[in-house]
Amino acid sequence: MQTLIDLSHTIFDGLITYKGLPAPIICDYLSRENSKEFYEEGTEFQIGKIEMVTNTGTYIDCPFHRYEHGKDLSQIALEQCAGLEAITINAKDATAIGKEYFIGKEFRNKAVLVYTNWARHWNTVNYFEGHPYLTEDAAIYLRDAGIKLVGIDSHNIDNTQGRSRPVHTTLLGSDMLIVEHLCNLDKLPESGYQFNAVPPKIKGAGTFPVRAYASFG
């Protein structure tokens, strides 16, 4: 029997994912009460409305997020974000995660999930400051190793103290996807599972929330 582990945070009305970006507004477009006007007695429906930036919750970045002419969400292949053989890297309590965490492992065509334990700060003020990140040399190493996707359970895969974003630049520039704000990575083994993080097929968008999960068996 297949086992699934949810690796996504819950999105709710008012959630702040990234400091400085607006929280989602989740409400009724058509409430159950108002739907009674259109349906027979005992037949009510709710139609919801969501207003949000695309960088909300656990989300995937594709090349268009960084590059004007990069692939957007409608252009990436399912093979890039679904059914990926995956490997977990334990970088718990590290801050600057360099290439030494990755040397000696086989990454070609795999998803690499970096466990930092930072998800424990989710939805608190501590989540935004001093978060773990990959260094530029780590990104270059993973690019050269031929990975398909990198995920992290942190506020950003890049160091946000400066204005450059070398990890996004390196990986997205090579059509390698990024998933940020993961959780439950402590429940994963080092290998022997598949990773899935499929976004909607949206033209003109480079980032969107996903229901990321690991599957075994």
C-alpha cells in the first residue's frame, strides 16, 4: 500500500508567508445563504474567492519567476515536478548550507530536499530572520550534478540579507525548479521515495502554491 506524507503548509486567510507581501484574502463569492436564491430548498452551494500573491504558502518557482523569457507554469513539464526520485539532505540547524553537504551523492534527475528544521518557526516572527539558505557554490554544484528540483523547509533558498539571489539565478537559469516553505522533512528517509509538487497550468506566472508530498511504495 502506498504511503503519502504531506510536505505543505496550510494556506489560510491572513497568512503571511513572506514579510512585506500581502496576506491572502479567502472569502465567499457566493455564500450558502445567498445561493438559496438560485436553488431549490435544501440545495445550497458555496463558491469561494481568493485574492493572493503567487508567493503564498508552500510554492514552486519556475524560470519565469527570475527570467523574462524563462518557462512559466504552463510550460514546465510534469516530469519536472511529479514522480521524482528524491533524496533528503540533513542540514538541521545549519545557516549557510555549502556544497560540502552534497558532495559524494548521486543527484542526476532527482529532487533534492534540504531539511533545516526551520519549518518549526512557521507563522511566527522568527521565521523571517536568520533563516537557513544555500550558498552559491552549493547551487552551482547541484546544477552541475544534473538535478531536476531543489526544495527547502526555509523562508528562502537564498540569503535574503543582500540584494542578489545567486541560487535562484543559477538553478532557474538552468531550468531547475525550486520549492520553498516545505515542512515535515524530518519524516523523510534519506532516499527511497518520490517527490511531487505540481502547480496549476498558468500562463504568465512563475510561482504558485503547490500541495507538495512524498510517496512511498
